[in-house]
Amino acid sequence: MRIKLFYILTLVFFGFNMFAQEHGEHQKEHMNIYEEEHTPEALKLKDKIKEDIQHHLKDSHDFVLFSDTQKGKHYGIPLPVILWDNGLKIFSSSRFHHGEEVAEVNGSFYKLYHGKIYKTDAKGTINYDDHHHPANAKPLDFSITKSVFSIILMALFMLWFFSSMAKSYKKHDGVPKGIAAFMEPIVLFIRDDIAIPNIGEKHYAKYMNYLLTIFFFIWFFNMLGLFPLGINVTGNIAITFALALLTFIITQFSGNKNYWKHIFWMPGVPWPMKIILAPIELLGVFIKPFALLIRLYANISAGHIVLMSLIGLMFVFNNWLGSSLSFFLAFAISMIEILVALLQAYIFTMLSALYFGFAVEEHDDH
Amino acid sequence: MEKLINDFSFGLFFWQTLLFLLLLFLLKKYAWKPILNAIKDREDGIKNALESAKEARKEMQNLTADNERILKEARTQREEILKEARSMKANMIEETKEEVKMIREDLMAKTKEEIANEKQAAIADLKNQVADLSIDIAEKIVKGQLDAKDKQVKLIESMLKDVKLN
């Protein structure tokens, strides 16, 4: 039954993704054909693709759906920039003109450089240090970036989606219908196959909210990342860091006496071993969530890089054999990415549940 | 590692944490709690229904067993009653026969006695009548004979003689 459900889910999202991807490729093709007419050297195209990928992986201060690089036009919406630089400064990201111009706010000048905002002079000069990094001052940036904007939209969507699921239960007197019938097996899977076996019957209930939220949050964003809108949220280190930090905090705060005892004074081993084990165990406390954040970040980023590279290869080959080959490769990778999207959400949730389980475990033996 | 730190954006981290916690809180209130409760209620309902069905089946079995037992008991009881009735009938017939016999015998004896009595009475009656008749006859004869006085004296004398003899 569960396998069948995932199969259907995969099919549903796959269908959407294929349609969407073809759409995206179409756009890309459009803009690259232009480019090739004017700069036929393949090397330049490769650099352009590389830059595109780099740009895609990063967060940005405006929501650009696609760009016409030839005309220097970007299609999308600007987003609000919020800076803390001796007082709150709020202005539209359109004033940066996609990093081409210096924004002047109340006598201060800011420039967008490689996705980051720097304080500059009126001309927008960027000074570099020895390692070719910008040495300009960076104001604290609380902008509603593309990722933040996506998170707000996704949060609203999830709220609507799951509260309507909850309402459907009330309406049909506890019988799952519509969305509820579709999502209930997944919710049950998280409860019966992730939370209960890892945390235990006694304590699992209070972690269900977190586990469900984190699972659907990561899964939906992973799936959204495969859409051609170019939203890459879960492949962002700040996002995975925030998620892993929450897991870390919840774990430490739910840790009982046994949990701490197993870290600082491992029972059942001779005392010199206890002294050796304590720092290792303590290190493990931090390594676990760190692995969690790196795993999700690396998986999603790598997926995006591979997929975009393969799509880029189509234009590098620019012949029917190579291009169709890369198309099918990109197709295959998309399929795998759909699986990875679900798998990473599952792993993150599973490991979080496992860590909570360690924290609340009661050892009466030893 | 340097790339990771360079990629890290504090603003994004701040917003993600804030929005995620808000989402977590709202989803908990408006989605997960009612959903999990609905699922749990339903599961409990199914569990209860199954249990009560099991109970009902057990009760049914008990009832059937009871019925069978009662039926069996009734059958044995019926047999017993029949047996008893049969024996009673036999007894009654026997008793009746006995009684009838006794009554008949009794009746017979009584009849015999009565007949005897009647016979006796008849005999006695006959005797009396014979005696009366004899006396009458004797009277008549005596009357005829005792027309003369000497004859009377002679008779009295003979009678007296008889009395003396008696």
C-alpha cells in the first residue's frame, strides 16, 4: 500500500516536473540561441552556464523568473530590501537594478555584488583584500529575499493545505476524503514508521508536530526546487542550518538524566574509558546535527548542479545526438532527483526522530 | 568550508527560523492537532468496534451453547417425564386392576352374604308362615275336636303332661 502511494506520488510530480522542465528548457533555449548567434565561442557559453548555475544556487534579492541577457532585461518582481545599518533601512530591490547600479538610501550607498549587499561610496567602488574578497563593510541584511519570499508563500500554502485537510476530517466525520485521503498515509507513515519506532510509544506524541512540519517543509521545498521557477531553498546552507539547529535545540532540551549521563559519564565502562568517551560523546552531540545540515544542503545543491549542468550541456553540444543524449540524461537525473527530494526529507525527519529518541530513552538495564 | 561560511546568510537564517517556528505553531494549532486527533479517534473507534464485535461473537457462542444445553436438558427432562408417566400409567392400571378385583370380590362376598341372609329370612318367614298355617290348621282341628268338654279337658291334661315333660 505504501509503496503504491509513493509510486503514484512520484508519477504525479514527475508529470508536472516534465511539463515544467520542458517549459523551462524552452525559455533557456530561447535565451541561449540569441547568445550563440552573437558569441559563438563554446568557451564563453560554458562560462555563462557555470555562472548561471552559481547564480541559481544562491539566494537573490529579487524574484527573477527569466532573463534576456542580450537585452539585459530581467522578467520578475523586485523584493523589499531590509538593512540594519545604523537604523533600519527599507527599500525596493529594484533600486539595485540587478547589481548594475548603486542604491542610495538616506545618504548611504549600497551595492549588490555576487548576491550580497555592500556599503560603498557614491560610485559603488568595491575594494578587494588579498584573497580577492570584497573588503567593504556589510550591513546586516534582513531582506525579504527570493528564498524568504518563497518560504512565506510556502508557509501560506502549507497552512491552507493542511488546515483544509483538518477541516475535511471534521466535515466527513473522521473519514478521510479528498486531500485527507491522499495525505493521511504519509502522516501515518511519519507517525507509525518514523516517530513511534524511534522515539517510543510513550514520548512520541509531543514531537509529532515538529516531525510532520519538518518533513513536509523539506519535501515540498525539495520538490519546488525541481520546478523551473529556479527556487532553491533547501539547497541553502542557512536554511538547513536553521532546521538542524531546531532539531539540536529540541534534542538538548528534551534530554533526560540518562541522556546526559551517557554523554558525560558513560555507564558500564571502566573509569578511564569514561574520561576518554566524554569528549567524544560531547563532540557527537554537535556532529549529529551538523551532519544533518550538510547532508541536506549537499544533496540538494548537488542535484541542482548536476541537473542544470546536463541541461546546459544540451546547448554546449548543440547537435541532435549530444543534445538528445543530455536531454535523456537530464530526464533520468530529474527522476532520481524526485526520489532524492522525498528521500532527503525522510532522512532528515528520521534522524531528527532518532536523536529525540536518544534524548528521551529510558535505560533501566545496565 | 570557507564557501559554506561565505554562503551563509544571517538574514535568511533569521527569517527561516522565525517563519518556520510560526508555521510550526500555526500548523500545530490548525492542522496537526485536529488531524492526529481525528485519526486517533477513528483508530480507537475501529479498535472498540472490533473488540465489541469479538465480545458479541463470544456472547453469541455462549448463547448457542446455553441454548444447546437447555435443549438437551429439556430433552432429558421430557424423557424422564415420559418414563415417569409410563410407569405411573402401568402402576395405575395395576392398582386399578387390583382395586377392581378387590371390589368385585367384596361385592361378591356381600352379595353372597345378602343372598344367604335373604335365604335365611325367607326360610324364617316360611317357617313362621308354616307355623301360623299349622297353628291355624291345628286350631281348626282342635276347634273341631274340642267341641266337647271332655275333649278339652283331655287336651289340657295332655298339654300339661307335656309341660311337665319339658
